[in-house]
Amino acid sequence: MTVQTIATTPIADQKPGTSGLRKKTRVFMQPAYLQNYVQAIFDGIGGVAGKTLVIGGDGRYYNDSAIGIILRMAAANGVARCIVGQHGLLSTPAASHLIRKRCADGGLILSASHNPGGVDADFGLKYNGPNGGPATEAVTAQIFARTLDIASYRILGAEPGSLADLGESRLGEMAVEIVDPVADYAMLMEELFDFDAISGLFNGGFRMCFDAMHAVTGPYAREILEHRLGAPAGTVINGIPSPDFGGGHPDPNPVWAKTLMDIMHGPNAPDFGAASDGDGDRNMIVGAHCYVSPSDSLALLTDLAHLAPGYSGGLAGVARSMPTSSAADRVAEAKGIAHFETPTGWKFFGNLLDAGKVTICGEESAGTGSDHVREKDGLWAVLLWLNILAATGKSVAQLMAEHWERYGRNYYSRHDYESVDITVANALIDNLRTRLKRLPGQVFAGVTISGADEFSYDDPVDGSISTGQGIRIYFEGGGRAVFRLSGTGTEGATLRVYLERLETDPVALAQDPQVALASIIAAADTVAEIANRTGRTTPDVIT
């Protein structure tokens, strides 16, 4: 089997975002595009000779072909062993667990997360380190630097064997081990949660609907919910992974998971509903006629995680991304545990988790997880909710009402303006940035600004500093608006506006969030000049 060294030249647009490199699928399919980036990963992490790597993805279009190329390149670069999910499938949290369990040197995860899939949609690739978490900013910078001066890549001339057959084979001098993508992850969940108590829920007539959105979580949810926990067949819907996610958008929010929302807000609604995204790291929680925002979910899980066996000793602390509401902070303060505010991107939680400073982490974009892996984990969050429901005997609506009575309610919403011209989007943020010092005291849409800044983060573990992490505007009365450009899209820019207001009046805790936030929404739109600059009078997505 011949190792080929192929001459190449740098490709200009290979700078990773918050979760690796994401582009249109056809871009990744261009000659040398994937190969350049994979070689840059191998070189950027100091070489891979003699190392063990975990490889898998969410099953989107081009997943299997790309894995074939990666395996050939891994063999040519001297990798000792690649551990690959059967059929090329591994949810992102399952890949993180496998890296940690097998003491691998890292992993390559093929996914564009919640983005659509298909030949004309999106594809992505990211490197996770030996701790199972996304590459640090320093490693990401090294990979990007290598993309700028790459001159060749190495690839084996032979094709790998089938990804369908469990067991071990060889590709050149490299071992290729095809593993069940679900088994190890399911065993970990059994260690963390009271499966007997959750099974008791289903045996008692408890009804649930889990929407896998035609994505990778389907096989995991069927094995755990229907087979191990005894939920009735059909509890998991849209459970077969599809290269184009059934033509849908695998983002678990009320807009894209409309099928689930209709079920949960319809007549004779199930007791509990949940959804997960393309690669299985995000979640949406819904009760009967009761949607739970990701920020509220993080806060409630922080409060009641001790009801699950894996967290019975309490939490070391909680961390949230800066745009996430401060609801979890209020819980942490009441419990006397540490809380941290980090930039967006799960990699920022990694240091805190590794240092034992926090146990649970969450971000407003439906990502929640704990120290069991180093990624957010959609099905984990669903199982923790189920454990809490089993332990308390209460409904989702009851739990949320009691939580708000105890801690107050952080009314919260995110407004997304998608595919905004990148020049326009950058100009909007730059305009806000230049006005920050002048904004306090000014009145917009009847609301007075009390403070404004641009978030920066000093990592308490390694001392690194991350700047330019989002514009924050504070309003008198406790309101807040945050403006940032998303790093997960593949076309134009997505302007995200995060809106928050704390309410502690017991008689005002059941409002529609858009109504409760109306004054903050109007002030945020006005101060940022969104309509004038983008031509958009309404967001594309409201969650």
C-alpha cells in the first residue's frame, strides 16, 4: 500500500469557527479542500504518528466519503489506531466519551451540528483533544496557521474497508476498529441516572415524545428510552438518521421542531417532550403546553441535579455562556456554589471542568452538559429531566412554576437575523462598539441604558484572555440585551440578539416572554439600528 505525498497550495477560507470548520458541502467536496484541512489538523497538533484517534459523525451527506479520506490520510501519517463508529456514526457527546474511555489522543468529528444537511447544504469537521473536548483556542490557532502555509498532504493509495462491519481490520500499518456507536454511551448513562425510577414512570403510564429530527440521536434514544427504559415503541419519532435530515433543519427549537411543538401543545399532549439536533449535543425540553427555555432548563437542572445518583453529592459549580440568562447564577448563589460566565463555545468550559471548578455547564443555544464528557449532551439533559420528574412526581409545568416562585423568572428570548451581508453585520457591531462609552444615560424606546461594554474573558485556570466576545447593553430596571455574530453559519452572517429581564413579582411570572420583554426588544432594535442597517423589520427566528 503506497503512501502518496500530494503537492497542494493553501486555501484561503479554512479558518475554524467556534466549533471547527463549517462550509457548504460542495466546498468540502472540492479537490484538496478536505485533505488540506485534515493535514493541517494533523500537523497543527504536532503530528499523529503512533497515536489513537476516534472518528465519527452525524451521518449527514458526505459523512462516509469524508471518513474514507480521513482514514487513508491517518494511515499515511502514521496513526496507530482509528476507532470509528459503525456506519461512520457517532454523536458528538458519544465521541467525547469514547475519546476519554479509550484514552485516545483526540478525535475528528464530522458534523455541522444543527445546520441543514445535503449536497447543497452544510458540512463540518472539528478536532477534539485528548480530554474529549473541542480544541482550545491555542490549538485552533495552530491548525489555522498550518492551513496558510501547507504545501503537501499525505494519503494512502488503498481504500478502507466497510464501515458497516464491527471488529478490527488493517489499513496499511494502521488498525481500524469499527465499534457500536451507542453501547458505551448507553452504559455511561446507566451509571449517572436511576434507570429503575425512570422505568417506573413509563410503567405507570407516563407518556413522552422524543423527536430525533432524522439525526444521529435516533439510535441512541431508541436504545435507551424504548429498549432499556421501557418507553412504548413510537416514543421516538423521526428516529432514523438521514443524510439530509429528512429535508428538515435539525435545530431543536420551537421553530424547527414544529412537529414536536404541535404534539406537546395539542389535545391529549404527552407528559414530556424533547428533541435533539444533528449531532446530538443540543436539546429542547417541553412539557404538556409548557416550553422550557434553555436558560431556564440549565437553572432548574443546577437546582435539582442532586436527585440523580450521578450528582447526589452536589455540584462543584455551574458555568454558562455570557449570552445565556443569569438564572443559573441565582441558583448557584442560593446554594453557595461557584458560578462562571464564559464566552460562547463549549471549549471555554473545558478548563473549568478539567480543573473541577464546575460540574454542570450550559449555553442558551440549547446546549447543556456536565463533567461526564467534555461536550454538551442533548440526551443526557433529557435523562436528567426524566430522573427529576421521577424523583419529584411533578409535571414540567409544576417544576417551572415552583422554580420561578423560589428564584424569580429571567424572561429571556433570542432573536436571529440570518444570512445578513457580512459587511453590514460587521458594520452594525462596529457602530455599537464605537458608541459604548456614550450610551449610558441615553434613552431608547422609552428605556434608559445604565451600562454598556464588550465582553472579555480571563480564564481562571490558564490565564488566557479572550476579547471581542459580544456587546452587552444594560437597561435600568434589570434588563439586558446582547449582540453578537454567530460563528456556526456557512453563509453570510447571523446576527443574534439576546434579550433578558428579571421578574420577581409573584403575580407577573406567567407572561409570554415576548410581551414581558417588549420594551427591551424595542430598545435593543433601536439602539443597534437593526432595521435601518439590515433592512430587516423582524427576526428570521425567535426562540
